[in-house]
Amino acid sequence: MSSIAYHGEVWTDGSGFATVQLPAEAGPLEPPLDYELRDLEPPSSARVTAELRNGRFTIATDQPHVKVSWRLTGHRAHRQQEEG
């Protein structure tokens, strides 16, 4: 099974939350999933508050309007071959 990673940056809103949407071509990922978060500016405490579901996950910070760098690593879900 091969690992695949997606990464990017997102700003939290006025309440300190941000939802990350993976690209449509990402497809489903199998656990274990590894989330890496790093708050860039201003310093805060970033954490995942909702794990990956339907191609998206949610990040929260202690302060509003924080830029967060994220990386999600998992395994591609194997699609079962269709019976014909």
C-alpha cells in the first residue's frame, strides 16, 4: 500500500475555524491518517476538530485569523473492481 500526502495553507475565520477541502481528484483515503499542522502567523495552537470526511476536515486555533500550514498523509483506498 502506498502513502499519499496533500498539503496547503489556510486562514482561520473570525471564530478560529477553517475547513480544508481536498482536491476532487484526491479520492477516498484509508486510515491511518496523519495530520500535521503548523500555525504560521500569528502564533497559536492549531488542532484538528473534525477528521477527514467527504474530502474535508476542520482545523481550529486559539485565536481568530491565523494562517495554518497543513499536511495530511494517508493511503489511497483501493477501489473494488466492478463485476460485469
